[in-house]
Amino acid sequence: MNDMAIKVENLGKQYRIGGQQARYKTLRDTIADGFKSPFRRMSRLVHGEAYAGADLHESIWALKDVSFEVRQGEVLGIIGRNGAGKTTLLKVLSRITEPTEGAADVWGRVGSLLEVGVGFHPELTGRENVYLNGAILGMRKAEIDRKYDEIVIFAGVKRFIDTPMKHYSSGMQVRLAFAIAAYLEPEVLLIDEVLAVGDIGFQRKCFNKMDEVAYGGRTVIFVSHNMEAVRSLCSRGIWLEDGRITYEGDISSAIKMYLESYSSMEAKVNIAEEDHVVDSGLLRINKVFILDSEGRVTSRIHYREDFSVGMELEMLGKVESARIGLGVNTPGGQRISTAHHTDAGVAALSGSSGKYRATASFKNRLMPGLYIISVGAHEGLSGKGLDYVPGAVDLSVLGSSKEGEGPDPANQGLVEMSIDWTEVEKL
């Protein structure tokens, strides 16, 4: 028990859907509530609980029967779909919210990087918030002083450090929050997907620092949709689904099972009205689907298996020169590649009415993981957007080929590039 960092037992967190959040009460509110209480009790006696009630709202369990342990120095990855309960779990561990049932014990100082702005006082300056967060962690001023310059330099906010936090952009808040969490050296570090808010350069700095933290013996719980980041940083993983633990164990097995769960998702998508973020009324993409190497509609393919993305679209008005395109993205929104049908020498689409089908065939070099396909169209000459659907369909690349072979475990990243090496020569 001496090396235990986190112990969670039968943890549950329930929320009411549609219930009003509690607000701060004035003295007048408190007196009024005291006056109304006898009448509320009388209503319950006469009409029953439901009448007096404010408890008619539906309840959901964001977490239910969650139990696990984390040893000191262990790096645990938590994965799952949106709404699976990942962020709620971190909030309970951070003491931001209380559990409805069960217990979550944490030994040591806890640093957390969750939602943008959490842990900051908006009226205090960046400098004051650094010292406030250090004090919350139980650090003495002298300890914070030693780390202060490194925090400010890493965050890149030296020019604004004496400006109130309410004037910081979300990116500036994220940079400062991460620097505080990393450099004030809490024994337990909880990190959510909030890093996706930062720019690419800062994300690179963060992951390098997280590597350093992970190998430095501190306990880390890392929540992310970036499967490669989770795989490279974590040794053990938990897959959460609908607030419950579906799998706990080796991180590669957790990721493999999670990605394979997408095989049950709809592979041919009829695009809903509200999903079109650009809608010119001239051209509309109605359906998107993925085909495996044998031409079957699917939502998952094997490592190195070639695939195609098909679209069914309709011309609704006169279009002079339309370019159909698609983008391959990470779940966090990072664009991996973009392709237009005219890139391959196919003629631009023109006309005033009719239904069409476009198919893009890929030589697959994606590493195992989850990817999001966006689709759209624009005028080739003016560049005017005709239609755009971000996140039209999900694509899961499984961790092994049809022959059972997977990528070299030492190879990481999003795309497997074909690279030739020369012989290593002595200089």
C-alpha cells in the first residue's frame, strides 16, 4: 500500500438532465427559502413528492461502478468516446466535483490540466495565479520562486504575466496552465485533451515535456483521443464506455479493442441537414461511405489495406467548375491530408442539376488508429465554398494487416512514410 498513488472503489457520479445548476445565494434568498420551507413540506404531504418537486428531471450516471488502482510512477491512459465519462473521472480525482457514491483516494499533491481556465482566478494576474496554484499544491514561496522563470519561459507569456487572466486568450491560458502543472512537480498529474487547444509548436513542447515527466517517476493519468500519444506515453490503459470500465490492462490491447469497437458503427452515412456547415444551395453531398480493398462498405480497415471513400452528391443549381474534396483528420482535428478530385486530372464538375457519385482511392499508409473523414466542394475558379461537412464519417485502422503483421512497435506517428536509407559510412 506504500507505493499506491490512486485507489478508486465503486465510484459513481450521477447528474440530472435539465436540472438547474445551483447558484450563489444572497442573504435575501436564504431568508426567502427559510420562509418557503414549511409550505414545501406541506405540499409534499398533501400532493406527494412529485408535486413539490423539482425532482422530475431525468438522471444519468456519468460514472458507475468504476474501480482501479494506480501505483506511484505509473502512467495510465484513459480512452473512450465523447461522453464516456473520462473528464468526469478526472474532475472527481481533482476534487473539482464530488462522487455520488464510492470513493477515490489520491496520495500526494495533485496537479491537473482539465478545461481551459479551471484553477485560475480571472481577476488575478498570471504571476499571482502561478503563486496561487503553487500554494494550493502546498508549496512554499521559495519553491515556487525557483520554478517561476521556467514556467513563464515555457508558457511564452512573459509580456503579459502581470495582466489579469480574464484578458488572456484560451491558448495563453492553456500554455500557462500546462507550464504550472509540469514545472511545479506535483506527485500526481492529471491531463485531459485540453492540449488540443494549443498550436502545433506548443503541442510538440508539451508532449516532449510529458515524456520527461512520465520517465521521471511521477504518476500521470492521461486522457486523449490521440491514440499514438497514448500508446507512446502510457504502459497501461483503461477503456471507458458509458461511464463503466470496459477493459483495463496493457495499453496496446486497450487501444486495439477500442478501435475494433468502431466496427459496429454505421459505415454508410446519410448526412443530416445540420451537419452541413457550408451550404450554398447549389451542390450538396448527401452520403459518404468507406470501402475496403474488396469493395465492401465498412468502418474499419486493416493496417496497410488500401481503401476508398465514396460520396453521393446532387447538383441543385448552376455550378461552373466544382472541385470535390476530402480531408483525413485526427480525432483532435489535426489535418493529415487533403485531396481534390481534380488533382488526379479528372475534369471539374459543371452543370445545373443531377446526381453524381465520386470515389477517392487511397494507397493506405495510415498507422493504426482512429481517423475522421471530412468532405466538401468548392468553386474551382472563385474558391467559393459550395458544401462542407466536417467529421462526415469515422475510419478505424486496425493494428495488424490481414496476414496478422503489424507495424514495428518502435515506429510511431500518424503516417508510415516510405523511406530509403543509405549504408552507414564511417567518416
